[in-house]
Amino acid sequence: MNNFFRAPRKVHYLLTWGWVDLLSSIPTIDAFRWGRAARVMRILRVLRAVKSARLIAHFVVMRRAESAFLAATLLSLLLIVCSSIAILQFEASVAGSNIRTAQDAMWWAVSTMTTVGYGDTYPTTAEGRLVAVFLMAAGVGVFGTVSGLVASWFLSPAAQETDSDLTEVKELLREIRDRRDLKGPQNGI
């Protein structure tokens, strides 16, 4: 019944899953208690979502060269958000801290992750400094990954040209062999 009161569109909720919830919430009639099995259906829907996530993860792993930049971007955003929340949790209530708002925390996280560190905001607690050490190390790793991706992007056309040149040389050798085989052995060679 609680789901009914929280639903923004109550009629739509009643027409989809709400009627099953309503019937299964009647405790005196045992025949209606089968409606609780509908909750199992909801769990199966969640498991389907997990299976979809596994398929997406498999796709990303199989095409890691194409998705590495996206993964690095998502990882950097995740690091910035999580470290901003953590630093704000540790620093906001301390008297001498200069990180007091969410904007300060985001600014600190971005400048720390990019290893710029202007010095205008910095952690004062031991926990905050631990978060900073983790963020600095992770930032160096993420930006190293991005640098490697950019370098491989610049170098990949040259590798493709080399592959096409190699294919062309193989075709020429094949033609030479075919011509030699048609002429037959000459001068006992």
C-alpha cells in the first residue's frame, strides 16, 4: 500500500502492478496472498538489468581501444564526485578548514586531480589529506591513460598505412609467383 501512496500517477500504478499489491496486502484471504509472487517478478526484472550490464561490460572489454577514452572520462568524473563528497564530509565541520561548500570541494577535487593544486583550498584533517593522496595518485594514473590514448590516436594512422603497404607487397609477391609458375622452370632453376 505504501507504494500506492508514493506513486506519482496512482491510476497508472493501479493498472500495472498496483492491483496485485493491493490484493496481496489483504491478510485475511489466503487466496490473494499469491500476489506476493509478483514481487519475485520485480526481482527478475532487476536481474535482467544486471544481465544487460554484463553484456555492456563485455562489449566494452571487447572494444577496449574504442571505449578507453570514455572509460577514462567516466572514471575521472567518478573520482571527482566521490572525492568531493568525501572531502566535504571530512572538512566542512572543522573550524580551520577552508573547504566548506560543495563548490569548494569540487574546485579542490578538480585542481588536485589535474595536479595543479593552486593552494587556495586544501584539506586540514588527516582524513582529508588521505583522500587527497588517493586523488592525486588516481589523477596521475587517469591523465597518464588519457595521454597514452591520445598518443595512440596519433600513431594509429601510420600503423594502418603500414598494414596496407604490407598487404600490397604480399599481393605483388603472389602475382610474381603466379607468373613464374605459368612460365615453368627456366635454365634448370
